[in-house]
Amino acid sequence: MRKRIALLVAIVMVFSLVLSACGGNAGGTKGGTLAVNVGSDPDTIDPALNSAVDGATLIIHVFEGLYTLDKNGVPVPGQAKDVQISDDGTVYTFTLRDGLKWSDGKPVTASDFVYAWNRAIDPETAADYAYMFEVIEGYEEGKLNVTAPDDKTVVVKLKNRVPYFLELTAFPAFSPVRKDIIEQHGDAWATKPETYIGNGPYKVTEWVPGSHITMTKNENYWNYKNLGMQNIKFVLMDDPGAQLNAFIKGEILFTDDIPNDEIDTWKDKPEFHLEGQLGTYYVSFNTQREYLNNPKVRQALILAVDREFIVREIGKAGQVPAGAFVPIGLSDADPSKEFRDVGGNYYDPSDYEGNLEKAKQILAEAGYPNGQGLPAFEYLYNSESEGHRLIGEALQDMWGKLGVKINLVFRNGLHS
Amino acid sequence: MGRYIVKRVFLAVVTIWLVATITFFLMFMIPGGPFLAEKSPSPATLEALNRKYGLDQPVIVQYKNYMLNLLKGELGESIKQRGRTVGDIISRGFKVSARVGGISILVSVLIGVPLGCVAALNRGKWLDNLIMVVATFGIAVPSFVISTVLMLIFSIKLDLLPTYGLTSWQHYIMPVIALSFYPTAYISRLMRTSMLDVLGQDYMRTAKAKGLSQFKMLFKHALRNAILPVVTYLGPLIAYTLTGSFVVEKIFTIPGLGNEFISSITGRDYTMIMGTTIFLASLVIIMNLVVDIAYKIIDPRIKLK
């Protein structure tokens, strides 16, 4: 269920979708309540601890970093009103907006950021995303070079020039948190509306675990007057079928997880939007095995995969056949260019027949003509999605054309 | 009776201890752990996490600590749901599941018992056949099929009932039907069989010969004896139904306890696995004790030893 995709853009997209649903649908009049589903009950909505997309969506409603992303994913000032960057690009001096307040009315200060960022890298906090801070000086020593010379100034010293640092400051893990509350309540602070105090556009008014999280506009937010719906009800649904039913009935106005086999029925309807999500589906080879440690064998296996078939018959949701590992949607060093347009493909995923011929040839060069001499190996998959099994079966068939045999082994508890 | 209860409570404690011990060691034999992810935490983080939850200790020491805490009634903190205690999660989920489950048990008994009686009294006639066909259907069709069909008809096609949550009485209708379908069917079959058995007894013929009314005969003499198998079945049924159904709660987005049983195991949330298991085991044991005492009340001839 958990979609652990550690990338900014995916989160932004989910966020912008939620918002786009308010404009276009009948149930979304300004001032009322917008009911949406972005995922099931989150394990945590502590900004430091979260590593799930749905958790991040909830967090960016309640917290705001120094910068925030606009609807195009471009960093714009959030809690900071501006930033000065040193000529070598390693020192960032942020100035906070005037009169910033937490949802309980206390002032937001520069030291809240210093505390939150150091907390996130503390092994005792055990944050999945601690490594996001490793661009900052002092990360290895466990004491970040982030200082608050006064209440309104945050100075960050980076190890080297980091062109995407402003984007990082918009990432949920970089949100400020309240030292007084966390020291008093421990991990439990992020489980109750009374202690879950944020500095973002909304505040949590109710959390019934497994049922819903309700948020209302935070009147202390600096940009309060430009906010949309008065209330947002995040329904915590787990079952894709249930989500679709609730959507059909109009009980929720947005969902991003419908059953795979329903996609064909919905794809031509106006309510259905395909949105990009950064991520690459990949298979890991165990190179401890001598035959798989041979790069030619791996190359042959990779070439023999009919990606268009997998995308068309199994994925069904507009996935793009991958010609290289980095997903489409990341900009190059020059932000106006797509990384993958610059980088190009390792192979042409549209020429399956040609790739298969090449694969046979390479496998023969590796010393295994028609797969002879190559032992049958195991392919492990888990049950988190039906697609894992279907892809395994497809690979079994595709690699079979090379004469390579695999046995599909189901093993639960593996993460996808 | 007092002595009997003391003895049973003592046995219950032993049973729960055994269940807890076996679960504890089995749990550590499942490969994997709560902190495994595609990007594993750094060694320092992993160490801190293991220390926080006492997982750095040898299993036998962890066992000792767990048992000592259990004696104090502490189930610890959930490893996966950071900041929540196992006790809170269970009590919160149980309140919801027990409400839906309690209503469905009541419905099953109130419908199942009369249906079984009616079938027995009309043995071989069309009414009996009809009830038994419906009951067989109820036993054969799994709850997720019933839930999905109900939702399709009443929510999507007829637009009468809400699809998720538990905020009004309308919300209870579909989950309660889905949960009570199987037990209702099972109880009516059970009731029919045992009623037929009782109706063939000599004392029933005597009662009839004395000229007792059919109503009195049935309710005063037959039902009391015939209901014993149903009571036996109710014990574990109540325990399992009150703790929630994974499937039905998932389909209707009910924030109950059912999901915790499954997710704690797949997530290797050790403290939650222990908590849910001990809770369910205790409930089953308590319900069995209640059933045995109920026997005694219904049929005074039964001796409790």
C-alpha cells in the first residue's frame, strides 16, 4: 500500500491534484468541506519521520518550509521572504517573513528551523530521510551548520554548491517543528490535533485513525486570505474498490488509487486524469551469482524485456517504457531541459524485435547460446500489488524466448 | 460455582501465558524486521531504533522484559505507528469493531434462532426448504462478495446508503448485514438440527399429551434445550466478531481492529503482534467461560466442575 517514492515532484503532483479537484467539482464550493482520499492511515505525520507520499501530502498542508513549491513545482518563498546566496553558492541566508505564527499563536522563529533540522538527523529520531540533509556542513558530525543569528535569520552553510537546495527547503522533512511540544510529548506529539501544531496553511482539527483526518484553514497563516476550502477532510481509505465507490457516489471528490482493471472503463471519462509520478520499475539481479555477475548476461536479459507490452497490458496507466534508469520528469542542470532528453536512451524500448535479436547474440557471446548452460534462477516478488506477479509472469515468458528459465517465488514481507 | 470460576481464571492465565510465549518466539522466527525498507536506515539510526524498542537485547531478555511489563498491564508502544501505544490502538479499534460486531451478533441471533425453529417446525415443507437454501447460500458466500454486492446495489445503483465510515445509523446497515450473514445462516442450521432433535424427545410427547399449548411447549420446554449448541457456537463467534473483520472493515473503511491483526504481522510490528494476539486469546477464553456459565443457567442439570 505504501508508496515510498522519495521524490519531490511526485508529492507536488498529488498536492496539486487535490487542489485542482476543488475548482472543477460541484461539491467544492469555497467555504465548505472538501472530502478527498490520498491514502490510508499514515504511519506517521511527523515531518521528520514521514517517508510516504500520502504522509507528505498531509504534512505540506500543516507545515511550510522556508521555501515552498508552486503549482509548477518551482520553489517560491514560503516562510522565508527572501534569501541571499553567497557567490560560491554555499552559504544561504534566509530572512523570515514578518509576524509569522504557529497555529497556536506563538511566533515562528529561526531557531525552530535549526531545531527541526538537527532533530531530523539525530539517530535517536531515526528519520528515514536524515540523508536529505547531508548536503549541509556538519551532517557527519551530527551537528548541522545551520544557525539563527537572530529570530528572523536562518544561515545555512553547505558543503558545496547545491543547485536544488531551495527545492530541498520545501521538502516536508525540512519543515520547522516545535521544540517545546516535542520535548514534552515525545513521539506522541504528531498523533493528536492538540499537540500537532504547524505553521502551514491548514491545521488538523480531528484525526480518527483509520477513518479520517479533518483540517481547517489556519487563521495564523501568513497567506490565509488566499487559501481555498474552509475544511479538507482526508478520508483514510485503504481499498481501491471502496475508493472508487465513494468517488462514484460523490462522497469523495478525489482519489488516486483505483483498481487496475477499472482503468480501461474510466480512461475516456472526463473525471479521469493521468498524472505523472516519478519512479522507475526495475528488477534487481543478484550479482553474487557468478552467471549474473557477467554483465553480458544482464545486458541480454535487460534487452529481452518487452517494456511496451508490460506498460500496455499490465500497467495500463500511461507508464512510459524506460530506456534508461532515470525517470522522465527530472530537469537537467539547465532547468529548461529534460534530463532524459539530454541523456538519451541506452536502448530503444520501441524496437523489441531488434532488441531481442541483439539479446540472443549477446547471450551467445557470454557463452550461453540459447540459454544453454545457464541455470534456472529464482525471481522473487511480493503481494503488495498484483502487478508484481503479472510482471514476473511476463518476464518468465520473455526471458523464455532467450532460453532462460526462471522460477517465480512469492515471498511476503519484501518491500516493493 | 465460585471455586469453579477461580479455577477457570487460573487456567486462563496459564493459557494466555502459553499463547504469549509461543507467539513471542514464533514472531522472531519470521524473517525480516520492522525497520527494513528499500533504503535501509543508517547503522547509527538502526542502532538507536533497536535500542529504543529494546530489540538490541538477546531474545530471551526481551521476553523477560515483555512478560514483566505484561504483568503490569503494559503492552508497550507500537513500533510502526510511532507515538501510539498498543493499548490505545487496541482499545480505540475495539470500541468501533465491537459496536458493529455486537449489533451483527444480535441480528444473527434474533434472526437465526427463529428461522431455525420455523424450519424445524415445518420440516420437509416448502418453508423449511426455502430457509435452508438461503442458509446454505449464506454459509457458502464469503463476506467480501456480500459486501461488494451490497455496495453495488444500495450505494451505487440505488444511491441509498453511504459507502464509507460509521457516522450515522445508515452507515451500519451494510457492514452489519455483511458481518451477520454467515452467522445467521449457521445459527439457523444449527437451531433447526437441534430443534428437530429435541422435538423427537419423549418429554416433548409427554408435554403434548398433557395438552400444553404449542407456544408453551416450544418456548418453555423445547427452546431451552435446543439452544445449547447455539450458545456453544456463540462463545468464539462473539470473540472473533467483536475484534473485527479485516475484509469487511477494509471495504467499508471502518476504523476497527480487524486490520491491525494483519498489518502488524506484515509490518513486523512486534509489540502490536503480541498485543493483538494476547487480546484476542483473552477474549476467546473469557467468552468460553461465559458460555459455560450460561449453560448452567439455561440447563441447571449441567454441573460445573
